[in-house]
Amino acid sequence: MAIDVRPATTGDLAAVRQLLGHLHDQPSDVAWSSATWGRILGDPNRTVLVAEDRGEFPVGTADVLIVPNLTHDGAPWAIVENVVVDPQWRRRGVGRALLKHAVRAADDAGCYKLQLTSSNRHDGAHRFYERLGFTATATGFRWSFGERERAGAA
């Protein structure tokens, strides 16, 4: 098995949507149009990575965003989101290859840090990130739009 990681292209939309479906309890939550996909691919600060086994159908994906910054002498920072590997391909080096490329992209861009978040319920993912050298250094907070219980909270 040889895992290749490359930037996603226009033709990868269906495969990426299918992979992202594994992140949600209801895969229907992943509903992108080709116009949205075009905006994502056209963002010069964003790279959606896809991992393939010998150039075959994508088996994993990760989204890397480089963020311009005013602190740290203007060094940008990066965030990785939507890291997912097809369940049949887990524990085969796909996630490791994706994150290796994400780290390299952030380093090449001169970022002073690369961060990612992971749901509190994903203990296995947390151990995986720690094995790769990530450290749990902060407590995250999130404001989720559209939740009825949040109505009137702000």
C-alpha cells in the first residue's frame, strides 16, 4: 500500500462529500454545491487534501487553512479541520500521511502553530494526534449557530 496525498481538485467533490459523511451522525449534513466547492478550492489560504492508495479513489481527507496574523511578528497560524479516513482504511497510515502533509504545508507557509480540534468523545483520535506529536494545550469553546436552546443567549 502506497498512500499518496495531494490537493483536491474539482473532480474530487463526490469523494470528499462521501468521506465527510463519516464525521456526522447523519451523513446528509454534508451538502455542498459545486459552487461552494469552487470557492473552497479557489481560496489561496486553504487546501483540501485527499489521500489515495496508488492513485485510486480518495480514502481520506483533511482541510488546511492558513490564517494571516498580526501577532507573532506577523507569522500566520494554521488550522486543520475535517480530518477523516474511510473506516475501512483506518490504521493503515492514511491519517498519518494527511497530517504529515498538513504540518508541512503550515511549516512551508511560515506558521508559528498548527492547531486542530477534536470532539471530546473521540478518545482514540486524541491518542492518535498525541502519537503524532500534537499536544492538548487548551480548552476549546464553540458558539454553534442554529441551536434552538441558544436563541436569545447573546
